Amino acid sequence: MLRDFQFAARALRKSPVFAATAGITIGLGIGASAAIFSVTNAVLLRPLPYRNPGRLVLAICDMRKRNVKNFPISNADFLDLRAGTASVFEEVGAVNTGRQTLPREDGSPEQIRWAAITPNFFPLVGGGIVLGRPFLESDGLPQPAPQPGAAGAPAARLPIATILSYDYWKRRFGGRADVLGHTTPGAPQGATVIVGVLAPGVELFFPPSANMEQKPDVWYAARLGYDAPNRNNVQWLTVARLKDGVTVEQAQAAADRVAGEIRAKNLVWSTAGYALRIEPMQKNLVEAVRPALVALMGAVIFLLLIACANVANLMLVRAALRERELAVRTALGGSWWRLVRQMLAEALLLAAAGAALGLALAWASIRELRAIAPASVPRLDAIAIDPAVVGFSALAALGAAALFGIVPAWRAARPDIAQVLRSSGRASSLGSAGVLRNAVVVAEVALSFVLLIGSGLMFRSFLALQRIDPGFDPHHLLTFETIGGRQGQQPAERAARQREIQQRLRVIPGVDAVTASFPLPLTGGYNPIRWGLESALSDPSRYQAMDYQVVLPGYFEAMHTPLLAGRTFAEADSDPERRLVVIDQMLAGKAFPNGNAVGQRLLTRIRTLEPMWFEVIGVVAHVRNTSLAEPGREQIYFTDGYMQHGFANKWAVRTANPAGAAAAVRNELARFDPTTLMVDVAPMDALVERAQAGTRFQLLLIGVFAVVAALLAGVGLYGVLSTVVRQRTAEIGVRMALGAAPGSIFSLVVGQGLRLSAIGIAAGVAAALVLTRAMTTMLVGVRPTDPATFSAIAVLFFAIAALASWLPARRAAGLDPTTALRDE
């Protein structure tokens, strides 16, 4: 084999154009597939960096009768779940995250990310401690009940045990060991106690829709008390570890029993269809991105197959041109296996060169993939050329060598010695291999057509996203969130603070309007609440789910959300005692389909344990709050005053130059209150672009693959027709000598190219009708079998085929019949 590889290397050096063309073609296929595999490996295949991650599951709350999924659970629900599933789970833990400000050494505020967890959370997932101690079970004992002590004072509250992340410990405290026993910066003495420092690299892995911080700086031990009456106060995500030998199905059965007991204890959960869904943690993390990554992986495998088909055609032609040499070797005693080995050695060398080039292309592409990938793709920082990617590339190279090497080698190693040696210098097998080369081109066209269809559907989806009206004007809006600061203890103080911020920002040159809400559209954080009419008082199952938003008066005017009926909030409406709401047209249509919604009443709860009546004063356009691709749920708006003021902390400033106004806004806030932090600063246009990022990412990659595939298919078609012209030179000379016009010869060659393309397109249509159904969740405003897309791509591919056929046809039509016959 070593001699075979040496001979193959010499043979390829003598044909540098062929070697470079084949190597680059295979390199493109392997490079694209290795790059996408690096993403697929990091996101879908690589286990989570936890202890025995395959046994970790999530217990997720759903309210099936209200079509609500992925809902957090309350203290009482968590404790009931933990007690009722002890037979199937080793451990059950809970986590919640958020952001707050802590003072630096100089007193300036710093934003930190916190996580509240049950004391068993780190043993559950596998987080080690490098300094101090882990959380103890006693750190999770509930706080004393709020009742007077022996001396008539409130009972003393227990301190909250705190563990610092390794990075925060190094950044904030310089890695000092004497932090143990101290309170968290800025916290009242004795309120929190630092007990340890976490090992590096501990992260939380939840899908972006969960709105969880991935890398908390400070971890608090949660003191969970059983609060059965307040099951509506939800905040926890639950992680559990299956016992050895217990399946997900068995755990689901145990969770179903617990959910049934919870429904029996709570009328609201019973009428909402409360359920607990057990799902593997890895599956839950990647569920939203799995269809897109599988589709992209399928696309690059198609591209690799097309590259292999192209090189196979080149190898067939090369073998045909070398048939005299191979026949001589056979006549001199060369065995069939010896010839096959020599041809396969060439294929393996080409595949190895393609793999090396492909790995280089993949390495160069990974940084770009990280830059353009949407935030919904988890574990982006884990994408790398690791041993798994190298192994995949090696397997791809071996598979490619087999695909494009075996058939040419088999054909070349079985020459008809006598016929070859009697024939002229022209390769006789150019014609005999024509059927095979035509079949390879048809396969190339079919595979390329499927990729072009996928690209066309994604392009239609992207155009549809551009045309979607989000329900407000996102242009000329600067958005940000304020955290920390002197909030005030009384509602009146907080209201004065909100008004002062508005007034200060309004006088900035170029600012037209200032408003705030919680949350803002497209920023996440939406949780449903229930609504109902009079019938819900006697039949709680009539309640339905809706999204809520808390806004300042003037919000709709600043956001340019159309008012459809009634009026919006006035300053006088922002009062804790006034139960007035604005609803969107979707809720108005559901609740009051036969009349005007203005002046009607709705039952709902947001600040109280039980639903209360609210008067509808206005109806506004529906806003796409969480996604541009999906309309989302119906919406209701409360005033910030009803929520005791200060709840709306996500701001929007309408100005002609949002990027330029950011510095002025920051300076004004700093002058007003230096302890207030302005975070998540972004123009609303950027948030809209982020909402389109998934579709743009898929469009870009599938589009690039489709263009490369179409070019390869065109090159393959050109190569086949060029070979046809060569093998039919004598025939063409005879035809022209007998009076055939150049135009008829031109049409003959072009017609053959179009016939091959038509067969390939027909096969591609059949395949695309089946395969594109896997893209359903990726498409917006277009069906996977969209006739317009299929028709447009078919016309485009016929144009590519006509162009690929034109050069060989022109050469054939320009042949001199005398020269052609003399050469033959």
C-alpha cells in the first residue's frame, strides 16, 4: 500500500489541475460539514458538564387547559413534588436567578447575577467548593413565622448562606480567603453570610426562553417554607436526578400522582389543568434549536454528497483517459486487486487533502458561526475543533473516498485489453461510462435542487418576517433597564422617582418621549396570568391565560401602539386603588366578541391572591411580545401605580438618534442617582433584528450551501457535456458534413443537458416534498410545499443548466467537420 500511495502521489503531481479541483471540491464539502458538525456536537451531542448528566431531568409545570407551558412552581408545589417522588429521584433541587446591584470598594454600583438554590443543588449537579464549605441542610430551614417574639418584637430572621462564584471572588475580592464569614457587600450586617467559594466553570444550562442567568456571581441558599395557601406565588425551576434503574416514564408516573394531589388541594390548579412534565435536562435545553441544527446537518451532508458525485465524475473521466495505461499494466500481469488499490490510493490521497483543507475551512468558519448564531443556540462558547470534530472529518474523508473512488476504480480495473490496445489513442470507455456519469449528474442536480428549495423557503420566511407588523414602531427607540438605586420605601416616593427620571430624560435634546414598562416587547420575561368573565366565578375552568404588562401613562403614545377604541392611561389612572386596564384587540375579540369592550369588566389577578374585577378603558393593537414569528397570547396592561409604583423598570426613549442618545441618558441618570445602573442598553431595532436572528442564521447557511451545491452541479453537468462532445466528435463531424447546421448541433448538446437536468429536478421535487416537511417549525408565513418556491427554483435551475450546457454546445457547434473527421 505504501508503494501504491507513492505511485498515486506521483500520478496526481502529473495532473495538478485535476488534483487541485478534486481536492478543493472535497475540501468544501468536508469543511462545511465539519463546521456544522462542530455546532451540532457542542449543542446536541456533547453531554452537559454535570455529574452523570444523563440522569438529570427537569420537572416542568404545564397548565394544559390554558395552553401554558414551562411555568415555574411555588414553594409548596416544590416541597410536595420532592416528598412525593422520593421513590424515583435521588435528589430534587430548585433554582431561580436574577440581577441586582452591589457596591464596589469605591461605593459605585456593580451589576451582579444571583441565583437562589436549594442547599442540595450543588451535590445534585456536581459543583465543587474550593474555599469554605458547601451549603448545609440547615441553610435551607425556613425563616421563622412573622409573629411577635417574647419581648413583643418580630422574631429574628436567620441569615442567608452565600457562596461566591470563583470569577466573582477573584474579581471583587482579589481571591482573599478572609471573605468567609463576612456579609455580601451592601447587605445589612448578618443578613447574608459568605460561607464558601465555588469551583470554576459551574454554569446553569436552561433554554433562553427560561430567562435564567447562565453564570451567577452570587449563590444564595433558599429557605423554603411550606406556604400552601399561596401556590400562585411561583418562582422555581426544578431539577432532579433519577435513581439508578428508574426510567423517565416511571418518574413521569410518580410526578403525575403528585400533580393529581396538588390539583385536589388547589381549585385554581385543578381548573387550569395543572400537570408536571418530566423531561431530560439535555433534551429540554436543545429542543427549540434541534430542528434547525438537524436541517443544517442534513444540508451539509447533501453538499458533501454532491462534492463526492462531482469528484466521482472527474475520476471516471480520468480513469477513461488512462485506460490504455491500465490495459498495458493488466497485460503485463497486473492483478485486478492491484489496479483497484492504485486507484483507491489516489482517492484516499484526494480525500485526505480535502479533509485537511476542510478542517482549515471549518476552523476559520467557527468564529463566524459564533458571531452570527442567534442567542437561542445554547453553549456557543463550547463550539470548537475538538477530537470529535477531527474524528468526524476523518470518517467523512473515508466515506467520501469510498463514494467517489470505488466505482471508478472498479471500472478502470476491468478493461477489455484487446479492444483497448487495438483502439486509437482516444479513450473508448468515455462512451461506455456515459450512463454512469449521467446518473451521477442527475443525482447532483436532485440533491442541489433540494438544497435550493430549502434556501428558497427560508428566504420566503425571512421576507415574511420583514413584513410582520409588531404592533408598535420599533424605529428611533432606545431601550434599557434600570436596576438598583434609591427606590424609596413608600409608593409615593417611588412614584416621585419615576416622574423625576421621565422629566430629566425628556429635556435631553432630541428626545421626543420617555416611557417605561415591565417587560418591554421582545426582551423576555413574559409570564401568563388568568382572566375570566362572570361565568368564571361559578366555573373556574372558564379562566384563560393572557400575558400582562405594567406600563407608565403615555406608554402607548411613546411606543406608537395604535389605539383602536376608548382611551389610554392618564396620570390620574396610575393609582394603587384604581382598577383600570387596557387590553389588546385579541383579548377584546375573545372576551367581548359581540360588542364594544370599552366599559366592560374582566376578572383577573396580579397583585392579590384572588381575582378582582377590572374595568376596560381602552383597546390597543396586538403586540408581538415574545416572537415575531408567532402572534403569542392575548395581552392586558396595568398601570405602574396599581403595582405600587417602581415595577416598570425597562425604559424606552423615543429619539431620532438612539445610539447617540445613550451616553446623554446614562449621564443624566448618573447625575440623578449614582447608585442606579443602566443595563441592557440597545436600540429597539436591534431587538427586532435579534428576533429575526434565527431565521437569518438558517437562511445564510442553507443559502451558502445551496449556492455552492448549485455551482458544483453546474460544473458537473458542464464536465459531462464536455466529455460527450469529445466522445461524439466524429459523429458531430459526420452530421455537419451531411449538412447539419451549427444551430442544430448546439441544440443537440443543450437538449441533452436540459434532459439530464429535468430528470434530476423531477427527482429533487419528489425528495423535497418529503424532506422539507422537517422544516415546518423553521418557516414563517410559507408552507414547506409552497408551489411558488418550487416553481421559481425549478426555473432557476433550468437557467443554471442552460448556462452549464452553453459552453460545450458552442464548442460542438464550432467544430470544423474536416478537422473532426481527420482527427478521428
